[in-house]
Amino acid sequence: MHTELIGKLKKLGFTENEAKIYVGLLSLNEATAREIHEFTHVPRPKIYSVLERMAKKGYVEVKKGTPACFRSIDPERLTEKLKTEFLLSLNETLKELDSTGHRKANAVKLESVF
């Protein structure tokens, strides 16, 4: 089931089960937890917790009902969301790294060597 694509999603921070469910939902369009389990082979006891986590992240949408149905967000929305989250995290990390003073101390040492 799209092993290469699942691997790429994992590199972007998805767990194995999140990647399988996202790709599975793209194929299924909309599905119940049972249908997702049958299609992706993600263990049934884990389906709901993974779907809940993905819904909180905004990767899947939940259609309330009995049973509930799930659908993945559009791939373009997903990649924009991931890009925004990555850039925000990168900027925050850079600020924290700069605030350690390590960069400034090294810059001064380099200047004094030359």
C-alpha cells in the first residue's frame, strides 16, 4: 500500500499508522473506522486514538454520526499546513539557539583569530 509515499510522510513527522490512515483515506474518500482498519490493516484498537490525534492536528475531518465517518484533508492543504508548522518551528528554534549566546561568542572568537 504505497510504501514509498508512507515513508515520505514519516519523514515529515507522521507515525507509521498516521501515514497509512492518511493515504488510505485519500483512496477511500470517506470511511468509518472499521473500513479504515480493513483497508489499511492498522490494528483496530489503535484506529480511534490515531484518528483522534490526526483530527487534533487537522489532518482528518470527522463527520459525526453512528458510526462516525472520517476523511483526509486535501493534500495541498496538508502540505501547506506542514510547511507552515515547519517554518514556525524552525524560526522558534533559531531564536532559542541565538538566545544561548553561543553564536555570538563563536563569531567573536573567529574575528580575533584573523
